[in-house]
Amino acid sequence: MSKLNTFDMPTVTIEKVVEKLSFVYTKAILNNVPLKNIPSVMLWGPPGVGKSQGIRQIGKEIELNTKKKVNIVDVRLLLFNPIDLRGIPTANADKTLAVWLKPQIFNMSDSSDVVNILFLDEISAAPQSVQAAAYQITLDRVIGEHKLPDNCIVIAAGNRMTDKSVTFKMPKALANRLMHFEIEDDFDAWKRWAVRSGINEKVLGFLTFKPTALMAFDPSVDSIAFATPRSWEMVSNILNNISDNVNEVFDLISGIVGVGTATEFRTWCKLYKNLPDIEDIFNGKNPPCPSKVDELYALVSSMVAYASKHKDDLRKIAYSIRYSDKFPPDFSVILIKDYLALEKDYKFKLMKLPEFMNFVKTKGRFLNGLI
């Protein structure tokens, strides 16, 4: 459910925005409703909450549901001047009139097999002269002499004035041309995305243990490095692609989420050396199960990471669900919820397993309607 905030707009998670907008655009495209009839969208939210990631996910959902290719044009308006949007003036062939060369960003395919998304990011940080140039784009779908193709969706995003980022007050004339949503961070929604997106198991385990560490942005504090969903994804990329040894990349992690949070994260990661062998669990060898709460969080995250790479091997998945009978009920529920997020409709694969159906029979009431 969305809720109203003091700015009289609905407050929703990125997951919910992706769901709602993907549904709207898919239905319009499949029913041949002109995209210009759908109001342009404005996403408000603090830095790093996942607005840009959400746009990419909307593109993927549209591709999946319509079988059309989606091209996303990401325009960072903070870096633009008004002339950058309209194009460079030059003389016409007989040098009697000025014509405007079309900027490359507006060189979009108008094919019926393509959907374009024009993402006007950081619009609230752009000077008002640039915001004024966005008037025509958001409502009239034109800029100067250049017209957006009919297959183009327009979505804008920016930080709120209360975030103390570089922000100019949006003129009401522009605001009234947009459909507004304020984005809030939500750990459960983020985790469902993270499980499916291959976020590093240590990041998943730590944040499951301490969900409040996901978003540490505080506009009243002058910190430069702080934790957000975006910065934790950056930490994950370092662990996945550079080194899984937290000590080795500690300075890099500190430079992303701050020294205090990085130190707490490094301490947490020492737990992983005490865990049972994950291969043994998924091969049905039934190793001893840890009893400490923090080690159980770490073990569940490791199992989910392994399962994400072997989700089509239902024999291994079955062994791991059977092993989770050793867990306290809360932790077996966390494991199954994360398994359900491995891919869309993964529950139908799991329902083929007697071990999963036994879990549903005994603990399914704790899944909050996911089955």
C-alpha cells in the first residue's frame, strides 16, 4: 500500500513503482494506447535509494511483457545547459534561416518493435533554465524543433529539497505536468531484488542481520561516505569481482559506506569461517548446524547465494530445505522467503519438492501470502 506524505504524493518502494508503471506501460503498449496519453512520471527520493535501478527494471519488465526491445536514454540534466537540449544552431542550406541540429540523445528509433524510455535524471538539481527546457518534453513531447517519437516514455527523477543535495525548487507549472511518487527505502523489497540480482552473500547476510544498515543517509550529517542501497551494491561488486577477502579490500569498502559501517561489516564477516561446508549441505551430507544467531544469518545468506547459482538443480535445493529443519523456525522462514525470490514464479518449481510442501504444511502461515 502506498501512503501519503506531507507533500501530498504517494510514498512507495521502488519495487512497487516498478510493478505499477510496468503494468501501466505494458497495458498501454499491448492495447495500442498512445504513450503520450500516459502522464510523464517524477520519482522523488534520497540519494542512492534505487531510482535509476528502478528505471532499468521497468525496461526489463516491458521487454518481457511486450516482446519489444527497450532502449533507455539516460539524461543527467544537472550536466546540461538549455542549448544542450535544443541542439546547436546552424545556418540552413541557403544561409537565410537558423536551424537546430538534433542532439544525439533524441536520436531514437521510431520502430514499432521498439520502446524508448527517456530518463531525465537529477531534474531537481538542474538550474531552472534547464528545468524550463524540460517543460516541452514532459507535456508536449517536443523540444524546440525536435519531437520525441510516439514510442517514447518520459520519466524524471531527482532528490528532494529536504535531502540537502544540489536542488532547485521545481516550478509549479512543471510539477503539474508530472505524476509524482516519493520513493522510500524498504529492506524486504530491496532484499527480493538483491537475491535475484546476485548481491554478495556477505552483504546479504550482514544486512539481513541488521536491516537498518541498508540506508544510513541523514541530510543533517555532513558525511561523505554513507550506506545506501546503491553503495551496498558497489560493495557487492567489489567483493564479487575484485576480492571476497574483506580485509584485502577494507579501505575500498570504507570509502563507499564509511569507516564505521565498514568496520562493523568486517567484524561480521569473520563469522563465515565457522560455517559448515555449503557443498555438503546441498549434497545431502547433513553437517552440524550452528546455534548462534549471527552465524545462522550468515549461513542462510550463504545457502541463498549457492542456491541462486544452482536453482535448476532441484535435488540440491531439496537437500538444503531438508537441512533447514535444523534451524529455529524464524531462520527456515527467512531461507524459504529468499528462495521464493530467486526468480519470478520460482514457487512453482519448489512446489514439485516434497520437502518444500512439507514446509508449507507446517510453517506456510509465516510466509505472508507468498504461496
